[in-house]
Amino acid sequence: MSAVAAFGALSLVGWWWGLPTAIAAFVAGRGRGRGRTLVLLLAGALVAGAVAVAVVPSLLGLGTQFTAVVVLAVLVPWFVGRFSRQYRELARAGWEMAEQMERERQLVAEQARLLERARIAQDMHDVLGHDLSLIALSAGALKLAPGLDEPHRRAVQDIRGRAAAAVERLGEVIGVLREESEGPPQGPGDSDIARLVGDAAASGLAVGLSVDGEVAADLPPAVERAVHRVVQEGLTNAAKHAPGASVSVELAHTATETRVAVRNEAPEAPAGPPPGRGGRGLIGLAERVRLVGGTLDHGPRDGGFVVTARLPHRAPAQPPPRPAGRAVSPAPAGYGKARRRVRRTLLTALAVPLAAGAVLLAVVGTWETVAASRSVLDPRDYARLRVGQDRAELQEVLPERQSVDRATGAGPEERGVTCEFYAMTADRFDDRSGDAYRLCFRDGRLVSRDALTP
């Protein structure tokens, strides 16, 4: 901004310095500098200009040029540079959002493939497993049929053995196709939760377990597996994102529902994924809880991180709808901020130069009007002036200041002659606006008086 100030000052001497001033202001706007620097620069320029005009009133004639330099050579190029930089940031944020959407598209496609594999596994289990079991059952019944000779009995025995082997191989294939292990069919229960907590404690995690109530005897296996996964995911997050932090696992059983909470007690290290990273485990966990009719809540709380789930023992006929907005991640925060900055800069770039120009022109015009009113020589007083009068005799008649427009229509002064200029009127709408009286003195005596008009 120092280059802007230097070139701006030179622009008051010659108009061609306005080009380097505009270039310097544009480069400053594209930089990382803050708008406060520009405000301080303009404030300093206004104060310096006011002081200069107060000391040398004739400099007021440069007021319009000063306004043009500030608006056209400083403010407009600076805002254009700032808009250019923020638009570039917006484009970069847009590409980042596009990359994120592509990653999400690939993730959705992968999830669809996994769901299809799980559906195939379920179909194989329901259809082929049932059919093979019937084949084995029929072979066993045929083996006991009376009147069957020994070779046929051995063949039936072989069929039964092959069917049993096929059921086992089918189970292996189903295990490969499943999206994730569902755990033992009998469900984990509180004892398995205690084993999870014990394993976490043995690995160095400061964890405690509290259980309220008795687990229901007819607790659905899907709910048991969901409880197991909530605790498992909460402990995994705590060990991954807040090593050394204390964690508490809370189980509460009632006749109708089970509530589980994994709470991180360390305010300095939240046991949750950092913003913008990770979190896929929690997304999958929320889907699992939703499918059994429950709700999952997770996030920072009291300086730590809490994962809580409410799981009813009887699932509804239809699972609760998936929360809106969670299927696809929102646009990156940087993109929204970049859009707001670009919009705000564009509006400011239009409003600030116009407002600044209007204010400066109003100030300069007011100042010129006030200065002109103090330099007006009344036509009647001018008519009473006589050549040869002493300067001291005219002191009470002449205004305290001379006109800023004293060079209008004035020729070169003679040697030894000093000329003074006084305005005819301070009214800008008067036909005489800009006209002046010229009084020339030699050795303190009036030698000539003229009315100068453009």
C-alpha cells in the first residue's frame, strides 16, 4: 500500500501517474492484505489533504482531481483486485466440492454394490439353504427305508453327506458376501459388552462400565448386535481420536427399550472424528440403529464427545425415515464462505466507490463554497476603489482571503507588481461564478484594477 500512496500523491502532479497508481492498487487488492490497511491509507490521505488546504488554501483547486484519484485510481482497482482474488478462491472451493461429490458418488456406488452382495447372500441363505436342508432330510429318510440294498444305502449316505457339505460351503460363501460380520447368532449381551470394555482397558484405555437394569430375556438379536456395535464404535473412536482420555460406557435396560451411551470425559481431547474427516463408522452405525427402529445421536458435549443410542425392543413395521441431509454430505464450508465473500465484495465494489466519490465531492464542494464566500469582493466596494490608493486604506474593504480561481484569465505580472484576486460571487449557479477581480499593487499602492471573466 506504500506504493499506492506514493503514486497517488504523484497523480496530483500529473494525470499519467494515475496508471501506476491503479496497477499498484490492483496488485494490493489481489494480495492477502486486509481492507483495514486501505481504510487507514484513505483516512491518512484525507487528513493530510485537509491540513494542506488549511495551510495553503490555493490547493483546494486540486480537490476534484484528488477525488478522481481516490475513486478511479485507488478504490475501483483495489476492489477489482480483491474481487479477482476471491473469485479465484471460489473457483478453487468449487473444484474441491466437485471432488468431494465425486468421492461421495463413488462411495454411494460402493455401498450399492455391498448392499446387493448382502441381498444375494440373504437370498442364498433363504432359498438354497432351505432346499439343501430338505435334500439332506429326504436323503436321511430314504436311508432308513426298508428293503433298500446296501449299495443304494451307501449312495443315499453319500448324497446326505454331500448336501451337508454344500450347506457348510454355502455358509462360507455367505460370510464372504456379507457387508460386515453380524456377530454370533446368539447376540453379544451384557457379558460380551463387558468383554469389549475389558479388552479396551487391557489395551490402555481408561474406560469404565455401568449397567442399570436387567437385560430382557427376549431381547431381539438385532438389537443386541446394534448395542454391541454402538459400544464398539464408541470405544474405537475414543482410542483413535482421544488416546489417554477417560471414557465411560453406560447401559440402561427397561422393559421396552435399551439405552447405551459412550461418553468421553476429557475436555481437551474430544473422542470424535475431526470436522470434515472420517465419520463413516458413525454413518454406518446410524443406519444400523435406524433399521432396528432406534435413534442415534453423536457430537461434542460439555467439552467432550458423546455417542448415545436408544433401541426399542420391538422394531416398528417400517423403520424410521433416514434423517434428511445425511445421505449426502453438505457442501464444504469453504465454498459457502467463498461465495458469500465474492457476493459481498461485488456489492461493496459497486457501493463504496460511488459513496466515497459522492461524499468527497460534497465535502470539496462545500469547502470551496465556504472558501469562496470568504473571498468575495462586493461589487459596490470594488466600484469605490481608486488607482493610487494605499493598500492599508483598502484593508477594511478587501476580503480576508483571495479567490482560489485567481489564475483565470490572468496574464503574467510585471516586475515589481503584485496582484491579488477576489471572487465576484460564491454562488455556483450565478453567471458570474468563476469570474474574479484583479487588484495589482506596486510599492503598496493600487496601480490597476480589472474584472476577469473566462
